Amino acid sequence: MADTQAALPVAADRCTGCGACANGCPKGAIHMTADSEGFLTPVVGEGCIQCGHCAHVCPALKHREERSAPAVFAAWAEDDSLRRRSTNGGVFAALATQVLEDGGVVFGAAMDAHLTVRHVAVKNTADLPPLLGAKPVQSDVGDSFQQVRMYLDQGRRVLFVGTPCQVDGLYRFLGGYPENLLTCDFLCGGVASPGVWQRLVKSMAYVKQKPPVAVEFSRKEPEGTGHRFFVTFAGGKTYDAPLAKTEFGRGLKRRLFLRRACHTCPYACANRPGDLTLGTFRGLPKELDEQKQGVTMLLINSVKGAHTVDTLALKKTARTLDEAVADNVALRQPREPSPYREAFFAALRQAPFQQVRIKYLAAGEPRDVPTPQALLRTVKEKLWKKR
């Protein structure tokens, strides 16, 4: 078996987990495997011939050319039903619907039966809903890049939406910019550990004594633009709370379990790899903020993206790039790692998850949690004093 550390194309702290190397390996010798933090990382196994193709397609090892400044819009779909089902203004839903109705294929992140976030291919509008809505957990692209190439070779139109590192990885894998491929990256601000997310899924199942079967990270409130974390459990029970007041939301806000490479992300700027960039527009004038079903921050980064947007049923108003950069940190700089990040993952490896939850994911600052042995000693001491 090859030396996995020597054969990896990029250092672990720079690897984004985009999957370009695994998809592109001509011998199928690279597999994406969960590391100690729960992130998928390339591991080189038997069959490696040291051809160097993994390094050739790795976006972390490539220089990105500077693009012209993007055109910026606040936009929303004219179809209110698309807006209601989307995190923001429904621009992705409108775009995906057009591609599907044109006989194309759409790739995006969805949750499987185990609530694992994976990239899947959708070929008709009836199957589109699972791709709608934000999913802050890093998705497993699987063999999506290979599927994209297959559909392009068939002459079909393809839309791929993902993190900027996934979009860049796809282009590196393909070795160019096919005419029939349209890409959207989104302003993610860092992706959460799939391993931590699965621990939280098991924890929710334990608390409710029923497995969760569906999760919405940004469910829209009917009366406005507020977003909530909504979980449906087997049997019909539900959990509904503002994302910021949930354990997952607190960990996300505290930057406890983002991928290490996210803290040095080269895509946290206005030079985007996708034809289009989608995100949330928050600091808008009052007359736009009153669009209660949501407004999308839309950046048009290429001529192909501009031509596509012109064909969509959207309402949009031009904004400035300075306004967009000021409104979204993902266009300015990577997020700093939490001072508790290393301690969190160390505790995750060593302590019961219940203790990790209470210490790091409860309201307030992280605090020490007594072990069961310490609790038992405290009880015995109190009983002794009462004698």
C-alpha cells in the first residue's frame, strides 16, 4: 500500500475535501474517508501509481486568475411559491427549474435517509425540493464530478451548485469550462463537520426517543423573514426553535466545528469561481427589507451567468459591490477559528458526547462539566455532611 501521507497532494490543513482528487484518480486509488474531526479527507490506498494527477486537479495547489468585479443585485423569484420554499429569494429554485424544464440536470446538496448531506443529481422538478434550503454541513460530493462529465458528454445542460471550493474542484477535475455547464457557488462562511452533525442527530434521537427523519436548518416563518431550525421525528413529533438557540446553531456561531481549511479560505473574497454567487442580503434599505418572503444576494461573475440571469423570471435591483462586501463577511475574509476549537475536538474524541454538549454547546460560555465520578463524590460528600 502506498504511503498515504506522502502521496496526498495537499497538506491536511489546506485540504477543502472537495473530492476532485478522488473523482479524478485514474486508478480509483483515492477514497474520501472521515478524519478524526468527522470531515471527509482523501486517503491514498492500493493501486496508486504516483502519476501526480491528484496534485494536477487539486484546487488548493492552483493559482486562480483574477476576474472582473461582479455585478451585484438584490433579487427574488417572481414565483412566490419558489421563494417560500427557499432560504432567501428563490433565485436558485428559479434557475434550477429552468434548467430542468429544458431537459438538463441539476446537482446540489440534499439529505439522505440518515440525514447525511450528499450531492445528488436531479432530473425533474418533482425531485427538486430536497435541494432547496441552506445546509451548513459539508456535503459528500461522492462521484458527482464524474456524473457531471457524463451528462456533459451526452450534450445535456448541467447546473452545479455548491461551496466555492467544490465548484473550483469541479472545474479542475473537468480541465476547463464546458459551454453546457453553469455553476453557482454560495456564500457559506465555512462548513460544519459531518461527524459532529451525526453526533447531534443521534443526540436528538436519544432526547425524543424517536429518530429524526427530516431537518430544515432555515425554515421560513410564514409571517416574515425569520428562519428557524425545524426537525420532524418519526411518529410526527417536531422540534422548532431559532437556529441560534439550538446546540448546532451555537456551535456554528462559535466556530467550534468548521473545517480547518475554512479558516484560511482563499474564496472569502469577491473573486468567485462560479458563474453566479448566491447568498443572503441583510443590510438592505427598508423598501427591500419589506420583501417578506426573502431576498437573495446575487453576484454575476461571468458572461454566461449574465446571459442566464437575463432569461430568468426574477425581480432584481442593482446594488454596489461595496454594499455586498460590507454586508457579508464571506466576501471579505475567512472566519477566525474559535479559541475553543482544539479543546472541543479533543473532548469529542475522549469524553462522552453528553459532556461535550453541556460544556461547549449550551447557552453561555463553554464551562467545565463534572464527570460522573466527580458527581458521585459530590453526592457522597453531601450525604456525609448530613450525618
